[in-house]
Amino acid sequence: MPYSTLLSPGRIGALELRNRIVVTAMGVNFGEDDGQCGDRAVAYHEEQARGGAGLIISGACGVMYPIGQVQPWQIAISEDAHIQGLKRVVDAVNRHGSRLAVQLHQGGLNAVDDTAAGRPQWCPSVPELARGDFIDGFLLPELESFARTGMPTYKVLTKEDIRTLVQAFAAGAGRAKEAGCDAVEVHGGHGYVPSSFLSPKTNKRTDEYGGSLENRARLLLEIVRAVRAEVGPDFPIIVKIDSREVGREGGITIDHAKVTARWVEEAGADAITVSAYHDSSQGKMHSASNIPHEPNWNLPAAAAIKQVVSIPIIASGRVEPEHADAEIRDGRFDFLAMGRKLLADPHLPRKLAEGRIEEIRPCIYCYTCVSAIYTRESTRCTVNPECGFEYAREGASRSTTRKRVAVVGGGPGGMEAARRLARDGHEVVLIEKSDRLGGTLRFASLAYAANEPLLDWLRAQVEASEIDVRLETVATPELLASLAPDDVVVATGALRSLPPIPGADLPHVLSGDEMRDMMLGASSEALKQKTSLMTRIATRAGAATGLTANLDFVRKATHAWMPLGKNVVIVGGELVGLELAEFLSERGRNVTVVDEVPRLGAGITLVRRLRLLADLGEHGLGLYPGSKDIRIEPGQVCFTDDGGEAHTAPADHVIVAKGTTGDSTQAEAFRHAGLRVHEIGDGTGVGYIEGAMRDAMEAVDVINAG
Ligand SMILES: Cc1cc2nc3c(=O)[nH]c(=O)nc-3n(C[C@H](O)[C@H](O)[C@H](O)COP(=O)(O)O)c2cc1C
Ligand code: SF4
């Protein structure tokens, strides 16, 4: 049976788990103002339990809260008053056969709430000032919010403070046990207090808590022993540690981690979660350690640590269940903890067990969930708009009346609305003017391959339903009237017009839409005039043979041939422009990006933007935010950079990826014809995939409600 190892029961100390799937700790900012777990946290975790995970680990739960707090709505376990809310979570989770562990946490040098409240951050020694590019990728509103927190001050821990801290962890564990939790996870990683002591880079102490590894590990081991003493011999204790500090010279190494892991086992831990930390001053590193972009990034470290201990190892970090199944079978680790995949679809474990793999809603690695935490918002998931709103949607209306609904536009919003409507028992007609479903998600998938599983999933969901899909059909008011729908969902996307840039009408200038059409085998009058006979033949041949429908083929084929010259200037440095810049530079083009906006990367979530900008820098692209007097001429683009210097960038082709606005024209025409219209997606203002998915959910709620 596929996934039989992953789905087989497992054991952590005395704790029996129904399978080897763990919801990794994610501080999602769903707590109440006072650190309590309220309805929001309860319903969020209950959904994960319903979805079938064996063990659910809570997000970082403050043992000294509010001291050491990292999020405005972080959960806490620093007072007896916190027990009651936690008990509700445990009961809800246990009801569905899952177990709950609480992650014990003190944020130390990452405790932004300490800084915001004017408290010093707890640390082993005053940290060095790191000078990375982290802040360079922030947009201005993000910078303002970041600056509002203020400058950190530090509390270098005395031995008395260390005793207080150790006791706080022990007391937190005691409260977790009292609340009925099934285990605790001591957070010994991610730069938080125990990790900052373990790192030779942040720990410069000269007493018995600094210097040698034995001394640096002393705090964590004292915590583990104190927790064990508090909870007794049979209560499961998991300890999370960093296997290394990525990109941080002089930081924790795998050799340190192996020794620490052995000591952690000796101190009384029942399992070890193998994670990683990084140089937080470098933007790209924020997706290169514990929340990695690269698949299986932390698995070699998990396997190395597994070799030196005899307790189970929990591994995580963009791991596919299939891969985990094989590695667990080979004895390289014992449990797979997943984060993002379970935000995207908390029912993943159940769907695996029921053989409904194609129904799993995929994570698209967009970093919306993570970036929300950086900007001090509650987590949201792009593909699962219900995430974090389960409490408000319990018993959300599923209509009792079957309605006839026309959905206009087969992009992500239209497909999602159609899928939901069909699921809820409505009769759905999905009308798309082109010859296939996908809309802007097709090009988005070409540029960023992680989007493609969502495209495939939405299409498969539509195909598996009874939706009447009408391709190559223009939705006129007359056509709609003939269908006599009760409701019409309009998901026709944004209006893209070329902004008034001098020279934008020259033949070597393509709009974002034209570029898209060219790559994906569609044709248009404008394209015919602008492209060579060779390009037209290739594009038509691609479309006729179906090759351009295969994004993987297009992705690979464009490495060999693309109808664009060597030098390309992109005017527009938002999501589409930057993704295109990466796509083209990976295909050997010499790309320059110019935009008038002061910072590049709007529309891209912070953590992904930090990575993308760093990648573009590594590719050696010319990036010019804050440009003025942009003028397109034959063979070149002239502009003045933000420092006032004039430039002339060579341009065989210019792509204008700007000028996208909402467009209600069609919706208005339908309204005028007396139809009950719900507008969703980019047509209502550009909200990208997240906006489309959320709008679809909300429109279907309204339709269901009557
Ligand atoms: C929104 C979010 C919040 C997180 N918060 C925590 C946390 O509170 N404690 C922790 O140890 N790790 C935290 N992490 C890291 C995860 O535990 C895990 O290492 C990471 O998500 C990698 O697994 P994945 O690739 O399956 O998402 C967080 C991750 C995400 C996505
Ligand atoms: S927000 Fe994006 S990265 Fe996060 S879980 Fe959802 S799809 Fe995945």
C-alpha cells in the first residue's frame, strides 16, 4: 500500500500515535490578546485533527509571556489562566484521534514584542550588529511597520535570570500536562534563547554557559532536565534543535548538533525535531533553513542525527509524503512534520489514507503564510482561504436549494468558484473564452513552477465534477439570459493596458499579455504584426500539437529557443515583471528591469521577494527602481536612475509588465441585463491568486446563503 510506512502507527516515549504525520509547530498568530487559546486556535487545530494527523504541535507558546513574545497574538502558557484554553484545544484534537504537544518557547533575540513594548530581549551576550540585505527587500509600508517596533535593547542573562528561565520552561511543561496535553516540545532552535546560547556566533559568554559546546549546551540541557523533573518519567518530551545555522559563518554546525542531540537524549528527551537556523540579516536565508525553499533541505541533517541517537527523529522542510515514506522505511528518520502542506490542506493525511491523493490541495510555496508573520498579521493561506477562519465558518451554510449558476472566466477564481459551487450541489456552467482553463495561472505556472500543481488540481477538480465547461465561448448577456442562471459569478480578470510610455507603440515592444500569448501558443492581431514569420509558425505548431499546453515542455524548450533577442528590458518591477525577469535571465537573456516605483516586488510576499531579489542579483540583472523619464527607442531604453544618472539599456525587445487594473465592464453589462452578479478575482482590483481564491469562497458563501 502506498504510504504504508508514513501511515503506520508510531511511538514517542509512552505516546502512541496513529501515524507518522506531525503538524509541525507553526506560530500562526491565532491566539487571543492575553495569550489564551480561544475559539480561533481551537477550531484551527481541530480541523487538523479531523484531517488525520497523528500528532499536532502547537505554535510557539510563551513560557514567560509576554516576555519573549514574538507575535501579537501568540499563545502562552506562562500562567495558570492559560490552562483552560489549552485544555479546549487538547479536547478538540483528541476527539478526532490526534494527539497534541505544546511547543515551549522564549523568543530571546527574536522577541519583537519585547522591543515593541520597550522590554529588553533575553540573550547570552549583546549580539554583533549584522549588516545583511534583509531590510533592502522591504516595501515602504513594510519598512514603516518594521521601524515602528523600534530598536532592540538587551538583557544579558545573569545566573539568576537563567534559573528563572529554566523554571519558566518547567512550569510551562507542568501546565501543559495539567491541561491534558499529550506531550511538550522544548523549542531549542531558530535563534530563540536556548538556540542563541548554543550558537558560538551569538554566545560570547565567558562563564560556564559560554565558550565550549558543553557550556553552550548547558542551558538547553538544564531546561530539558527541569522539564523532565516537572512532568515525571512517562510524559513525552520532544526537543527541537538546529542542525546548523545556514549562511552563518562561525554558527552552529552539524557536528555541534550531533553532540547536542546525544546530550539531549541523555537529559531525558523522547524525540528530537531536527530543524535549522540561519543568518537572519540576509534576506534569502529566511527561506533557506527551517522554512526552506529547496525540497528535502534538512533531511541529510536529520539522517546524520538519527545515527547518533536512539530516540525517534522528526524531520521537516518541504518534504513530499512519498519521499518521506521511503526515507522512514530506510531508517533515515521516524516522523514527518509538515507545515505549509497542512495549512494548504489539513486533510492531507486522511486523503493519503483513503487513496484520494489527487484531491490534496497543493501548497504553492508562495510564502503568504510566513510573510504574514513578519508583518505582524495572522497567517493566511493563499490556496486555503478557510485556514484560520474555521471558527467563523463552523457549520457555514451549504445551500439547501440547488441553484443554476453561470461562472464567467476559467482562471483560478472562476475554477475555484465553480468547484465550490458544484461541491455544494449547484448546477454550474463554466464559460471560458479561450480554448483551455487556467487563465493567468497558466503563465504564473510557467514563470514559477510551484504554481503548477494548483493549476492541475483546479482543473482536475473541475473535470471530476459535473460542471458544464464551455470553452471558446464568449459570455454575452444574451448567452447568459438563455441559460437563465440564478446567479452569475464574473471572474474575467484584470484589464491590461499599455501605460503612456514614450515609444510603447514601437514594434519591438510587447505587453505582458502579448508575451504570455507568445509563450503559451495563443495568437492575437497585435502579435501577428509584431512577431516574425518563424515565431508565428513555431507558436502555431506548438499550439496545434498541444505542446504549448504542456508547461514543462515550454519551460524546457524555451531554454533552447525563444522568440526574443539577447537584450530585454522589462518596464515594471512588480510580481509579473520580476518573475518574467528571472524566467528570461535563466534562459540566457541579458535583462534590465526599470520602474518608477521606489521599491521593486509589490505583489510578491515578503519572504519570497527577499529570495527572488537575491536570486536576480545573483543572475547579475540590472534592477532600477525609482527610475524617471523612461523612454523606449529602437534598440534601447533610456531612463534616469534614482540617483539621477542617465542610462541607456540595450533592448532587442521591451516588455511592458505594468498597467493592470480592475475591470468591471462585463459585470456591469450583466447587471444591466438584470442578472444577479458576483464579481471576483483580479477584475475587482488586482489580488493575484490569493485574492481570487478568497473571493471565490466568499461569493459562494453569498450564493449559498440565498
Ligand atoms: C507560518 C509558519 C509559522 C511557523 N512558526 C513556527 C513556530 O512557531 N515554531 C517553530 O518551531 N517553527 C515554526 N515554523 C517552522 C515550521 O515548524 C517548519 O520548520 C517549516 O514550516 C518547514 O516545514 P514545511 O516545509 O512542511 O512547511 C513556522 C512555519 C510557518 C510556515
Ligand atoms: S500560504 Fe502559500 S506557502 Fe503558505 S501554505 Fe498556503 S500555499 Fe503554501
